[in-house]
Amino acid sequence: MMAYLLRHGISPALSSSNNKFASTKASLERLFESFKIHGMKAAKVDPLKRMPAAAAALLTPERFGLTKDSQVQYDGQMVKVGALLDQLDNLYCGQMVVDTSAIDDEEEVEWINHLTKQHQNSTLNDEQKVTIAKILLKSQCLDKFLGKKFPVLKRYSGEGAEGMLVVVDQLLHSMANDNVEQCIIGMPHRGRNNLLHGQLNFPMELMLRKIKGKSEFPPDVSHTATGDVLSHLNTSTTCKYGDNSIKVNLLPNSSHLEAVNPVVMGKCRARQQTLKDGNYSTNEYKQAGDKVTNILMHGDAAFTGQGIVMEGLNMSLLGGYSVGGTIHIIVNNQVGFTTSPTSGRSSANASDPGRMIGCPVIRVNGDSARDLLIAAQIANEYRRQYRKDVIIDMICYRKWGHNELDDPSFTQPHMYKIIRQKESFPDAYAQQLIEDGLIGDGDANKWVDDEMKRLDKCLVDADTYETRDFFLQSAWSNMQVASPHHITTWNTGCDSQLLRYIATKSVQVPDTFVMHGTLVKTHVKSRLDKIANNKAIDWSTAECMAIGSLLLQGYNVRFSGEDVGRGTFSHRHAALTCQQTEHKHIPLNHLDDNQSAQLEIMGSLLSEEAVLAYEYGFSIENPDRLCIWEAQFGDFFNGAQIQLDAFILSGEAKWMYQTGLVILLPHGFDGSGPEHSSCRIERFLQCTNSLEDGIDGDSVNVNICNPTTPSQYFHLLRRQMMRNFRKPLIIATPKTLLRSPAATSSLEELESGTTFRPIITTNTDNVDPKTVDTMILCSGKHYYTLESERRRLIDEQGRNDLKNSVIVRVEELCPFPAQLIGEELRKYSAVNKLIWSQEESRNAGAWNFVASRMQNILGVKVQYCGRPVHAAVASGIGSVHNEEKDAILRDTFTKS
């Protein structure tokens, strides 16, 4: 009787042969419409049974002039309103409801409603019921065991939210049956240990070893691995379901809620590329997510509270970032730490951010086993059908406070009065199976006893458990943990003829492609002229040579960020647009007919945090892929600070996750004001583990460079792939130097046998090193300002004393090249004036980083020349900027 209503989501047509029933028909239609609009508000999805009375009042027949006993004509027969109410209640107010109100496509809505109808009539078989009971009891055993053995441990238990394990288990089971090969999972701390223990085969001895304060890593990597807390443990495993299996990777999370979401999405898409899934398949009928998909789990307060959730949802349908749909599970505790929903969000539901992308929401009671399974099945089938995101909003509760040591009744007394009187879901479900005669009285007790004995044994074995090398496996097996004892030099040069070929091909387009006239003159002809006439090459040419050479060596390259195809400063033009069709063409993807590796270059959504997180996730999947993210301006990384601190700069120390991600940050003081001048290089230097009183090795957590020539930039990009380990690379890239004739390189500087130089000493007058009395250290673009002023003073003011000075460019700040600088000091042994000159303010730039190392390692004091301390990064007043610039030059070149 309700089939039509269920399929179409609208009020059914009522039979009425004359006006006698017109009034009744109108009342009944209003009742149906009220259930459609308000029914979900009265759905029985809260295991605490705290449904607002106002919601139920909206659904009473009396509100529409009817009673339960009213006789109405419906589908050609007379029925009582009460009978219709039962069906409406089951449809809209059950323990699982599907909200499609955000979906615009009527066919999609009909498909979901039809699928829901099919599943609502399904029942669980005995095997499914027993499996669920075992999952729930096993989870409860872990929490009781840890609570007893480690009573002050903050374990962030799954108690009250055990239903999420049922959902995840069913999702993985369904995926395995659908021949999905791999699933990447991201989740916060709540219930994480329960999932690791119950579904993901994590060694309990290792977890208990961690709880007892011991390292999860073997001792031979202690110089790098400092580990992370219990609630951030991760794993990779294979889950078997009958004859089918699926590989599951639970990524480590950060305590910054939701920050892991785009990381998971990025790794998922990267794995799709590795397995040639979907967008990367040669079969046009394959779709993203056929082989690899992902699950993201969220807290209710975080899902509406953290902006990165919206950024991730926004990514979900974009060509360069789509993964074929994410299944979201909101573990809806109905509280965020101590904040109630009415204080934590302005929307009605925790799932409402999903409305921005027309996301269906399956709202389900976390204590209803059957409905949890159905919710998982619907979500999985929807993702398979539409390759879009879907949300399971599992309403549950948190048995304890934010952690087990909190008393939540301070702030939610009524909620916790109900919770303390409530039987747990595992116990209640096991009892129900006993009452149904499916299991005997002693079966559940035996399961619990066996599990507790197993946990006791694991606790005994934890002290002698040998930690394993679970890092640098599979695709990463050729990588090594970098040495702390030396810095390796890598041959990153290339055959000059190959580089000429790449540069030439980088500006070729199909005959039918209409290029912008300005680019033909300034980009194409200019580059061809440089190659044909052996002229100096600029930054964009060096970049295309580096990327093109890596592509020809079989390394995929992914390059993203705002405006990267053209380049913020209109210098790159790696992705060209036909002026007639607006078709995009990437010349570097057509270097060779047999080219296997590809360049993905796309202008990103206007986001820093989610996009950078996505690229980090992409980079940790496989070492043989160069991933680059470029900020529009250097300081825009501020919006992604969480990702830098929690993942990129510390991921190897915490989880032994290596990344070769390159971060390009345009930097330079050119009068652009406080927000477009500095990449805040001092912040990155502060985040390094560079030694302040010793010699750095390859093992530093990050490489930080401020190169001054295109050849240096070329070698840095290639070095990322040539090394047998991976480190993130921060490059302070130029703005004004991009087209400066002074900041160019010869092709010889890129040839085979050449390499990156951590320092470059300029002795332009070729004076005897024994007569040099002044050494000026600097980094980056500032060198050209210094050298220009030095030459002007010599030529125009006769300052011949400046001929006895050298400028040392520190191209790589971390690892700090103390030994190389020491060699220069020994070479120029007569130096009695040592200066560090920078364009940044004294409380910024590299000054404090460099000065302490010069003093502690090399035993020399350095004089500071630069801007005074500033609160803002740079002045926004042009005259002040110029005055400060002149003052720096006067201070640097003042006679002793």
C-alpha cells in the first residue's frame, strides 16, 4: 500500500469518486505530507529514546481533523487511519531512515527509495546474528579488560558506539563481495582500538606493549622514530570474508579532528593510480572506486565544527580529486566533549554539511543490529551505483566522558542518568539471541571467557613481543631510513640533448590547437630560441626539464595548487588552453609515444589545508611519484598549518611514514606588503630536528631550501626521486627572479655529472682568497640585491675594499651545511668580518637559526644585517619598504 509513496517520496493518490470524500482526502494528504517533511524528526534512531515531543505532535491525525479510527477511502478500499499511520511510521519513523531531501535528481531519489524498500523487508540470518554478537562482545571485552588492567588509561573506548564496528564489518564484507581490492580508512580516536582489535587484526601484544610505555618500533630506527600515542595507532591488513578478501589500510590520525580526511582521499586516489583503477584505467568502462575505495569516520561535533570537512566534501566531485565516492560514518555521540548539539551547531542534524553536495543520509539507531547492517548495505550499493559520497549518521552515545577519567554528568546530567541505567548494546543483543533460542545460556559467557583469557595471555607476552618492521614495506621496500651520520650527494644531472628535446616538446601542441597569441611570442618562441641558440634558461624551462626527465624515467608527477597550470605569475604554462575549444593540453604528457608516466597538473579548489593534505596522502602511497603543491603566495601555507605540523613534518617520526612531497612557497620582499612577501621560513626552520650543536645528516625531518638559480631548482626536484629515501622538501621559490636575466642558468649546469650545491660562494673579482677580509652570508633572492649593490659601490663610488669580500649563498638551510661553510672559512682564512644579511626582519627569516649554528658548531660570531624586529611580516607602506631596504644595504657594506 505504501509502495508508491516509498518509490516516489510523495503523497499517494487517494480514491475519491465524489465531493463527499474531498475534505477527507485533503486532510489525509496533509497528514502524508507532514510525515514526509517531519517524520524523520520522530524517527526511533536515538538509543537513549529522547525523541522531542514536538516532533511527534506534528504527526498526530488530530492535527488534520482525523483520528486513528477514522475510515478513509484509500486505493479503492476503506481503511482506518490507524493502519495507514503504522505504515507511515515504519517508513518515516523507524530505527533507520534515509534522508534524500538534499538530492535534486528525481531518478536518483527513486532508486534510493526502491533500494531502501528492498532492504527494509530483509531479515538477518542466524549466522549474521551470531557474527554480530561476537563482534559486539569482543569489543566490550577489550574495554572491560583495559579498564580493569589500566584504570587510569585514556583509551577513548567504543562503549556506547559499538554499532560502528558492525557497520564497518558489513561495509568491508560487501566491498569484498563486490571485488573491491582495497579500502583506505580514516577515523578519530573514539573506538579506534576496538576497530584495530576486532576487525583489523592488530597484534594485541603490540597494543599492550604500547600501553605499558614501550616503543612500537624496533630499536634500530630510534634515531628517527619517536612514536605516537595509543589512540593514533595504524595498520595495514587483509580482511577475509569467505572466499573473498579485501586489503584494509587504517591511516594514522592526528588529534586535530577531521584533519586526516583529505589524507585518506589522497592516498585512495594514489592507490587507484597504482592499480590503474577508474580515472587511470585504459578501459573506458571502468569507474573510480572499482578497485580502491575509502571510509571516513567522524564525530558528530567535529563533522559540523571543522571546516576541513566542507573542503573535503567540496573535493569529492572535482575531476582532479574525486575518488569515486566516500562512505562517511558519523559516530553520533550526541555530544562533543562537553558541548551539547544545540551549542555546537546551527543546523538541525550533524550530517547537514553533506547537503552541499546533495548527499543522501542514512540515519540509524546505533543499538539496532539489523538496521546497522541494512544501513551499511545501502551505503555500499549507493556508492557503487553513483560513485558519490554517502553518509551513515549512526546515533549512539558515549558511555564515559571525553575520556574515561572525565565525569560527563557535570555538564550533561540528564543524558548520563539515562546512560548509567542503560544495558549495553553487546549484552542486550546477546540476551536477545538467548531469548530467541539462537544461542544457549552459556555460549555468550564462553565467548567472553575465551576472549578474556586470550587478552590475559597477550598481556603476559607483551613484554617479550618483538616489534616488527611494518614500515617501508611493499612499494616502499627499496627505500631506507636515512642516515644521521652523513649527507649524501646525488648525481641529478641529465644528458643535455635529452633536456633540449624535452624543452622543445614542452611547447608543442596539435595542429588544430589554437594557442593564445601572447604565449606564442613570449612563451613558445622564447623557449625555442633559448634552446636553439644555447642561451641561458629561466626557472620555468628548468622546471619543465626536471619534470619531463622524470616522466621519461617512469616517475609519475602530480602538481596541484591554485593556478598552477598557468602559474600565479603567468610563467609556467604547463597546461595550455585552446582559444577556440577551451580544451586543455599538457605537452609534457606527449614527450614520447611509449611514455608510461603522466603529469597530472590541475588548478585546485581555493583551499590550502585540504589540498595540501590530499597531496600528502598521495605522496605516502608510493615513493616513485613526485608530488608537488604550490601555494599562490608563500604565506598562504598558514591555512594548512595543521597538516604541516601533524603530518608532513612529523609523520616519519611518529609513524615512520616517509614522504617526498615538494612544497613551493613564493617568497621575497618586493614591496607587496605583509601577506605577499614571506613564506615565514623561520617557522619551518623551527619545526626541523636540525642539530644546533652538531653536524646534520640525511635523517633531518625536512629539507628547506632557498635556491637562487634555475639549475639549483632543477636539481632539487630531481633529487627528490633519485634518493633512496624520501623527505619533504620546502622550497622558498622566487617571484621577481622568474624573469630576471641575472637569475638564469646555462644548460651545462644541468648536464650529467652536475648536482645540487648546498652553498654557492661568489668571488666575482677573482681575488686571492688570502686577501678576502669580509664574508657575507645570505640566502635566496637577497643575493642579487647584495651583489648588484656591491658592484654599484665598486663602480660608482670606488669602493675597491669591497673587492676583498665574498658572498656565500646558503641554498639549503636544513640540513644545515656547517661543514661546507667551515671549509669556506678555512679557505678565506683572513676573514675578520662575518655578516649574515637578510631582507626579512630580525625576528624572522633564517637569522636565529643560522647564528646559533655558526656560534655552536663553527665557533664564530656573525653580525646581523637586516630589518629590525616587526610584528607584521613586512611594511605595507612603499616608502618605508624602500627605506628599510636601503638601510640593510648600508649596514651590510659599511666600512669597518
